[in-house]
Amino acid sequence: MTDSDPSRGVALLSAAGFDAWETYHLRRTARTALLTGDSDLKFLAIEEAGLGIRACRRDRRGFVSTTNLGPQGLVDLLDRLDAVVRSADPEAPWPLAEHPGGAASGPQATSPAAPLDWREAESMLREAASGARGPGLAVGECRLRQAEDRISIRNSHGLAVAFERRRSSLSVACRTDSGDLSGRFSQFGATAWDLDPASAGRRASMRTAALAARKAPFPAMTTVVLGPWATASLLQRLTPHLAGEGERSWRPILGEAVGSGAMTLVDDPRLPGAGSSPFDDEGVSAEPLCLAAKGILRALAHHCGSAAKAGLASTGHGLRRGFAHLPEIGFHNLYLAGEPGITPEALLEKARPCLYLEELAGSPPFHAGYGRLLTGWGWAVRDGQPAEPVGPVCLADALPDLLLKLARVAGEPLTFPGGTAGTTALFEDVRITG
């Protein structure tokens, strides 16, 4: 299996009589170090590659994929593609991206990231495990993962781009000595050196202690500050409503308010992190996009298909779950922009007393909207500092109403998987239930 094999598929496609076609080649290398308890240490390395092809012939279209990138595998793939297209129901062709100026080449993939050194990985895991211990607590599982994707996209419109995505994660699980309750905390970055093992361990132990305490909730109406993880989780529930097509229980309209004047919403694919890339998965250049400014909706996210239906250009938000999936509208690093000159610490100081939530959970993103509640765990903040744990608590305001209560945002965005990034956000007069 070599990088030249997909090029053979391109040559075969060119001679196969399709009116339009696109190939999406993904090669992934992932290395994982796993520490369970104090002594059980394991290392895993996985490499995989696959090719997806979509093509149109007049008013019929089809999509196929394979992990067999040898010559015979590619021939079999094109035979299946031809059969799928011939048997398909009539549909409008897929819009495909065109390279600016019709050029046949794009930015080349950079050199691979340095592989994870297992001795250094073990040192990081043991540091995280040490930080996760505390009175009545024990470390469970620590996992360090580094992955790199090499992506190549070509189509019959002259597009040819190649790029890389890199991401690392550190996950620490902590449990009570009785073993009946556990909490987990994860960090994410472009490389393993972006992670802080000691901090991840401490946060896992804090979360477990907060869950074990289960203190009574705050008053029914209070100021709530969401930490970066919680803010990113909140935005995940907002993303379906910012897509240019799809089913939505709440349909915000361009030019109308979707939040308070403190809400500026940006998707930036150039931030370092899991969602960062120079192109989306249709080969469209990925540029920063301001979706809302001072609470007013300014733009929606589009891939080539939704943009064509709306008579617009793609915004570079055609993303795939893998080579065997068609592009969907997705986000790179969506975040609430913070105020210049104010830090998260200063925000907490000004907000006291308040409820600080580390994490939110609740309805999946595709069910966001009215009638869906979010629950979270966190801390009562007194004198600007976390005091006793509070949780779980339920935010009784629906998502659209909660966004109207946004008062201030602080900090630089921290990127997370799933296309969102977190800052620290303060909401006033939030309704709380136990």
C-alpha cells in the first residue's frame, strides 16, 4: 500500500466516463500509551489508510470506499462505483470544489510529527497519575494518544490538495477508594507537549471529589460562569443551528439576534488543535468565519452542496467523519470571543459569589433547542476562588434564552474535539434546579 496507489485510481477514473468525480485519501497513524493503576502499562500503534470516491454521470451519482489500495482493489472499487451510479435514482450532481485559477496543485503535506517516545510518554502518564491521587481517591486509567492524519483530495475540476492534521489527548480517570464513583478529565492539543499531565490529574481528582460530595444546588436564580470545557460543550449544542441546511428545532435568521451583545461567535480553523486545517474535506480553503457579532447572526456554515442550494459559496465547512463518509457541515474551532484585557481570574473576581461549572452534559447536539435542559458540576465561588463543590445542577433556561443572558467572556480559546473551543463565559440570572 503506497501513496502512489490513489494516483492510479485517479487515472482510472479519468478514463471511466464519469462527468465529475472526487477522491478523498486518508492515511492515519495513531500511537497510544495506557497506564492502569500503578503498574499496568501498555503501548499501541495503529496505521490505517482508506480511499473514498464519489462520482456523477449525468443525473445519477454514487459513493464507494475501500481500504484495499492495491491495483486490484482499485479496479474492484471502480467496478462497484459504476454499478452504484448506474442503479442510483436520478439526483442533481454533487457540487465539487474548484481550485482557484484551475491550478492542479495545492500546499504539500509538511514533514511528519515526531513519533511519541514511549519513555517520555510513560513519564507523562505517571505524572498525571500522581496528580490524580488524594484523600479517599485513587487513580484509575491514564491514556495518552497522539494521532496524525495525512489527507489528499483530488477531483475532476482541477483540485489537488494535500495536508496534515495532528492531535494529541491525555485522559485521566480517578475513582473513590470504594470504587463506586469515578470522574474523568481530558486535555487536548496539537502535540503531546501541549499537554499538562499534573494539571490533568488534579482536575480529575477535583471532579471526582465534586461528584462524590453532591452538595445542595445554588439558589434558583444566580450568576453562572462556565469554564472552557463547559463553554465548548454548550457550543456543541448550538452548532446544528448554525449550519446552512439540516433539521433544526430552532431556526435563527440572518440579521436577527441569537444572543446578547456580549456574544461574538467565531470559527477559526487556524487555531492550533484537533480541528485545525488549511482546507476542509472538500478541498475548500478554510478561513476564519464570524458567525455572530454582538449577538447578531451574520453568517451560516456551508459545504459545497448546501452553498449551491442557497446560491452562495462554500464557507469551508464540509467535514467528514472518515474516508468512508460523505462530507457533512461541521465546524473546526468554534468559540465565543473574549473581551480584550480581561482574564478568567478577573472575571471570577468580579462575579463573586457565583456558580462555576467545569463541565456540562445533556441532550446531544441534534436535539438542542427549547425544552432541552443541561446539567453540570462545579464549584461555589466565594472571594473569587472555588469553595465547596456543587452539583449536579440543572440549567433550567433553554439554549436560546441562555445565550441572551451572556454578560461577559474572557480568555483565549482552548480547542477540544468536536469542532468547538472554550473560553470562560459569565451568564447572569440563570435559573437553576437540583
